[in-house]
Amino acid sequence: ATRTKSADVERADSGIGQMAARKWRNRASETLSSLQAWEAHRPCTDCGERDLPVETDVQNCNQRRADLCEKCRKRRTERKESVLEFVNTEASYGEDLRIIKEEFYLPMQVAGLLSQEQLQGIFSNIQELIDLNENFLEILQEEIDQAFDQGDDDLMTVCIGEIFLEFVNMLPAFQTYCLQQSSSVNMLNTLEKEKELLRIFLNVSQNDNTALRRMNLRSFLMAPLQRVTKYPLLLSRIIKATTEYHPDHGSLREAKSRIESHLEHINMKTKQEGNTWTLRSFRQDSKKKREVINIEMRETALKTVGWLREETRFVMEGSLQLAQPPDGQWVKKGSKTLKFQNMQVLLLVNIKRVSESSLDSAEPGPVKDAVLVLIRDKNNGKFHLLREPLRLSNCIVSTDPDCDDTFELIEIRREAFVFRDSDRARTHHWFRQIRRYSRELGSWKKRRNALPNIMISTPHTRP
């Protein structure tokens, strides 16, 4: 009897009486019902909607996918299939490139069927395409493997758009190959008629070499053209299955726009060269037309300076108004007396690569050189240089508060240029960018405070 009373006292001292315990159980039951109701209508992690089906089989239910509505489940499945299709077709394309080299190019070279010049004329820059494909495919496969290792079965962490933009330098390589395709086929046809041994080799290879799948050399030589025209379609499929909140959505759209602009540029170049064939055309809007013009200007500038493409960065480009004062006293006379002409201007920077690997090209190195390329507006469908590029290591850039809508660039040999943009804020942006690289280059400027004349000492007039 004593133990029973002691137990009753302890239970009473716990602070939960009979009435309180009943209320607690009722509240717990209500909370559990609320949680179950929320679980039945929990929001989708992708779109935020609350139309998820109730999962009853816990063992067969993947919790991560159970947080998705039916629409988003299908979208993730479509996105995964599209990503895998992109990677798998890239691997198949790479296999065709290796067949071109190992089953055609090398045997012809070893047997002496064609000279090195003839081989170059037929196979163009096939080795460059092979190297780019191997590096591109390696990064893609690493992303896929890493996603699976981390439990991302839907490959939502794989960002095809970002990877494509990192390897955007493969687009000019495709352009080089495509523009030479017509002459390559013509040369192959001519040599096949003239050289009997070459004709026998090609026939035997097609019929007896199982690696060729009974395809001839001309079919394999079309692989790069087919691949570059398929990129927009593959990217469109991934974009369609990727929600706009996904971190790769913007990069995917930019990648698709870049490849379409390059294809339009290739079409335009083939027409200018008089070729009858063109790549598959794409819808042009004003943005794509501007991008095509920019591509052509970049090519002109790059060919002029002679820098490697992977070591070149285009800092700014666009239309500026330019004037050349006869006596260089533009500050005293003001900009109203100057005669301006429209000019396309590109600011190029030559950056030293950190390493020889193309995968490290995204890491910026020290600036070796910077130039300003001046291009006249198009005449007869072609761009023409106004003069030799202006090397900023030999230039002084300055401005004055009295003429804040212009800035001046003076070469050490005293040739002066006055620039302005239709927008004053953009004029100032051009000035800051050009002045930045001008100050970084040319150690002689440090002794003169980067001023155009050693007798000038008015730092308050220069922002």
C-alpha cells in the first residue's frame, strides 16, 4: 500500500494530470492529422504545386521523387533522357571522327596514296575536331558519373549549357571544316578518278572493313556538318525539359543562341564564296543578325592581330564615333567643331595561358598585350580596317570635364583620336576599360604619371 501511494504521488508531481494528459493526447492527434494532411498535399519541389499523389508503398517509393508532382516527374525523366542523348550522340560522333583518322587518313598516309598537301585538302582540320571532341566528351562524362555517384539519378546537377559555353571555341573549328567541305569533296572526286590505287582502297574499305558499317569516306566526312547542325535541336530538347528556375536554364539558351548564330554565319560565308550548298538555315531575328556581324568582326580583328584564339579575350565591341583633330587641341576647341564618323571598335586583350591544357583556359593569366581595332562599316558585304590596330602599350588615354561626352587616345608618335558613344554613360565605360589596359601596359608611363606630355600636371582634370 505504501508503494502504491508513493507512485501516485510521483505521477501527480510530474505535472500531467488525467485531464491534462487527455488534452495532450487530443492535441497530438490533431497535429498528426495535420501533418498527414500536409503530407498528402505537400508542395512539389520543382514547381510548388500541391497535386502530388499519396504514396503508400514506402519501400518502392523514392522519397526524392515522391516530392514531385506527376508533371515534374515526367519533365525530369525527359530531361535525363535528353541529357543522355546529348552525351551519347557526342560519343558516337567522336567514334566517326576516329574512324576517319584511323581507317582512312593514316592508311592513305602510310601507303603513300596521297601527298600531305592532298591529305590536308581532303581531311581539313579533322585532328582539331578530334581533340575538341575528346576534351568535351571527357568533361561531359565526368559530370554524368559524378551525378550518379552523388545519388542524382535524374542528372539535375548536370549543366550541359555551362559546359557547352566553356567549349565554345569548338564552333570556329566547325566553321573552318564546313567552309572547306565543298573543295574537299571536289578534290576527293578528282583524285579518285585519277588514282586507281586510291579508288581500289576506298572500294575495298567500304565493302570489307566492318568498322565502316558499309559507309564510304564521303559519308564519314559529313559527320562534323551533321553534328554541328544537330546541336540546336539537342539543346532545344533539354531546354524544353528544364524548368526556368534551374541554374543551367540561362546557359542553355545562350548556348543555343551562340550555335545558331555561328550556323547563320557559316551560311553567309558559303554564299559569299559562291558555294551552292549551305547548312540548315535557322530563323533570323535582329539579335541573331547582330551576333553574326559580331562574329565576322571578331574574325577580322583576330586575323589582323595574329593572336591565338584561346589566348584572346574580347573585352568590348560596338559602334563608336571617331574624329581625328589636325592639331591635337581638341580640349580647347571642344567636341562641337570635330567631324565624327561612325566606326566599329573592338577592344582585344592577349592573355597568357596558365597552362597548355585547354581545360585551364578559363583561368585568366597576365595580360601580355591589348589593342584597339578600328573597322569601317560594311562596304560590299565586307569589313575593312581603318588602320593598323592601336596598341594600348603605346597610347595615352585621357578625358576632360569640359568635354565629358568624349575621350582622347594619343599614340606616342602624336597621332590623336577622339571617341564618343551616342550614350554618355557608355562613353565613360569605354574610357575606363581602355584606360585600365593602357595603364597596365608600358612601363615608361609610370615615370610620366601616364600623361600625354611631361609638362602637363593636372591630375584634377582626369577622373
